[in-house]
Amino acid sequence: RALVPLELPTPMETAREVSAKMTKARAKAMVRELLSGYAAKSFQAKLTEILEKEAATESGVVADESPARWAWAENVHNDILAQYGFATGHGMESLTLPLELILKSCPDCLGNVKKIAEYLKLKTWPIDSDTHTAHQKAEKDWPSDQSDQSPSVLTVSSLGRTPSLSKPRALALQTELLAIFSTPCFQKKLAEMSRKLPHDSALPEYNRDALCKLFDDAQMETIARYGFETSEKGVEDMF
């Protein structure tokens, strides 16, 4: 019997699938992480050096697709894109494709995406488009549930060590948790549970356990993506 070759999804198909599953909070967190990485003084100094060297040999004009620019930029965005479930690659499209897909459903990210373009010193991207229609479609296109089924990655906690988050990544985690705890679904459950609590200062054990379970159910999947154990210890390590 002849073997039928396995057809792997294209980078476009993979990116579309990942972006379709991302919540707004997660999309914004990813864009902020990218922005912070490109804004770093060390990144900017090296990028300026690379582009000035290219300009000297390219009649003063450096194309946005410059391989040297993107080889350096990959040091920032490949790890971040992988953590959010996107495939990594080489060249300009490895970054612009995921961001363009995100912008179609989350036009709120446009300001930070433009800042990313400025930090990367791009001249022709992103192309401005009418975001009014995108705003109208955003709520329908983006999942309202806080869960995100992006591919799991090997976490630091699985190796028995507590992860050490950079400031941008810690802020991204806080952004995601804030979005989760602010959802109407979570707030409704919390309000219902609060009404059942006694009015005195004592908190019965069963109520304490129920509250912990409510928060754990909401946050465990998110903290796992940042390398923390999905356990009480993982929550303590996060704080």
C-alpha cells in the first residue's frame, strides 16, 4: 500500500487558528510583550548599528524586508510568539502575519502595533485600514470565554524550578488575570458566593475552600502558560 503523505498546515493556517482562539486580553498582552522587547535600549542600539551598516552599502535605502533587520528582531519575537502558540520562522512575515490577523479582530491593538513598526524602523508596514468595520466585528469574532486552548509548552515549573518573569511578562500575566477576574461570568459567580457567606468575620472552611476553587478554576490554565505549577504552590509562587 502506498503511503499517503501527511499534509501539514501552512503557517497562514496555523496563525489563523491560533489568532481565532485568542481572547482580547491575551492578544493585547502579546503585543505589549513584543513592544517592550523592541523598545529595550540594547535592542535599539544594535538595530541602529545594523541598519546604518546596511544603508552604507545599499545607497542609503534599507528595505523593510532587510534580512539583517529580521534576523536581529527574531531574538525578541520568536520566543514570545511561541509562548502564545504561533509558529516561529524567519523574515518579516513571521511577525507581520500574526499581528495582521490579530488586528483584523482586535483593532484596539493598532496603536501598539504602529509603535512596534516604529521601533523596528519600518516604512511601509502596517498599512492603515478602515478599523470601523473591524470594531463592529470584533466582539463577534473574538471568543468571550477566558479560556485559551493554545498549544501547551514546557514550563519551568515542570522542571522543578520557580519561574522568574521579566517585568513585561509579569505585567502580561497580570493583564490576563485581571481580564479573567473582570469577566461578567466570574463576577456573577463571585457575587453569588459572597451572598452565601456569613456576615460575621469568621469564614467557615467549606466557604474558604469554595472561594479558592473558584479562583483556581479561573486562573490555573493562565498561570501554567507562564511556567507556574497548576497547584496551590504554583499560585503562591506567582505572588
